[in-house]
Amino acid sequence: MGQNTTLDPFKIWKEVYEKTESTWRGTIENSLGTEQFAQGLGQVQNQYVQYQELVKTLTESYLKQANIPSIEELAKVASMIVNVDTKIDNLDDFIFEQKETTTLEIAQVKQDIKNVEQKLDQLIELLKK
């Protein structure tokens, strides 16, 4: 009297899954370990590489015809910009160093001119006597 006769689809699905899972797992593991599978996978990989090369070639051709720079051309320009930036930094450092040296030299020349003026003043005083 207390027996439940309702049909539970999830319970049936679970039982089917549990019974077939081990069989399928073994079959798949066996097929993955064969030389034929490895060769097929290698062929798929070769075809994919060829496809990638074709896409690259077509893209470069399109970009060239559309007068749009490619990634390689943009990378070259970026490299040139970095080189120019480095040269500007080097020139800026050089100019800064030269400015300090020149400032010191100008100060020395001013001092020498003052000394010469003083000596000339002394010489003029001596000549006047």
C-alpha cells in the first residue's frame, strides 16, 4: 500500500549515465592513445597552421592595398620613436652638462676680465705718475 510508483526521470538519467560513463571513458581513452589519433591530430594542426598563414598573407595584402600600416610597420615606427626619444634624452643630458660647464667658464672669464681691468687701471695710474 505504501509503495510509490511515480516515475523519476532524473533517477533514470543518473542510472543511464553511471552505466555508460565507464564504457565511454575506456573507449575514449583507448582511441586517444592510438597512433592514428595522433596522426589525425597532427594533420589538423598542420591545416590550422596553413590556415593561419593564409589569413596572415591575406590580411597583409588587404592592409597594403587599403594603405593601412601592418603590425610590423607600426612596431618599426614605435621602435624608431623610442630611439629618437633616447637620443633626445641623451642630447638633453649633454646640453645640461655643457650648460653647467659653460656657466662656470663664463664666470671664470668674467673674473679674469675684472682682474685684467684692475691691472689696466693700475697700469694707467702708474703711467699717469
